[in-house]
Amino acid sequence: MGRYSYGVIGCSQDGIYMLKITDFFGLAIDEESSDIKYLMVALGIDELINDTKVVKKLSKQNGVNAAIVNVARRQQLLKMIKPMLNDKLLEHEPNYYLKEINTSSEHDRRYDAEEHLLHFALIVASTKSKKVLESSQEIITCKLLREGAFLGSRYDRCWEILSQASSHIVSAFRKSK
């Protein structure tokens, strides 16, 4: 995968697929679900992720719905959006959330796309639903992720969150080998 114009290029069986920040604009994120499968389908990257070497290998060994396969999918998703996560984002704008219509300008649409990207990244990394993320004091918020109020990059922070959330699955998988 490579980076191009604020997006990510991946290869699929149908050819090259480019995921762009604009693909996240208006992305319907279910408040109650932490399942990433429907988000992958909504973004059109489900086959791309499921065709990665690690996901294919683990699926073949453990079954498509095994917990370790879901961890691998989440890892591949984070890797795929890494360039967008680490790119310069617009500053946090509290008034954006108070507007009656917040998609009327190019700036607002970009902010919306970035906000959905950040929610997507946190859902992927934390394995929690949007509702749980917004009510939890223990998980970083989109605002803090946007501001980069931590050591390392946004990607590094999301990877750390995923590592913590999935450590019990990875540990059990390693013990079973």
C-alpha cells in the first residue's frame, strides 16, 4: 500500500483501490455496534482486507470468524488508514457540533470526513462501539486524537489501544500454538 493525495492505495483482485478521506464523509457508523465488517463493506474495502496475506492465512487455519482473524483485520485496517491518521487534520472546532447544518461548506465536509475517520479508527482500535467510546472515561476521545495530545502519532496511539484491547486474544492464540 502506498500514499497518494491524502489517501491510501491498496491492491485488490479487481485492480488498484484508493481509499480517500472523502470516503469517510457521511459514513454511517452504528452507535451500538463494534463490529467492523459492515464498516469495511460500507467503505468497499472488505475484500481488500480479507485478501491480505495475514488474514487469509489465519482464516484458513482458524476459521473466518475466529477472534484472532478479527484482530488481524483490525490491524490491517489501521495499517491501511495510517497515512490519513498521521496527516495534518483540521483543528478541533467545538462550534461544528452545534451547527444545525454542518455540511454546507467544503471545510465542514472535510471536518465531517475527518471526524468519521477518527471514530472509525477508535472503533477499530478499541473494539468498542461509538456509544461506549463516547461514554467512556478510559478511552481517548476523537478530540484528543485529533489534537494529538499524547506521545507518538495518531496511528501509534490507535495501535497501542488495539494491542491492549486484543492482548488476551493474541495471548490465547500464542498459547494454543
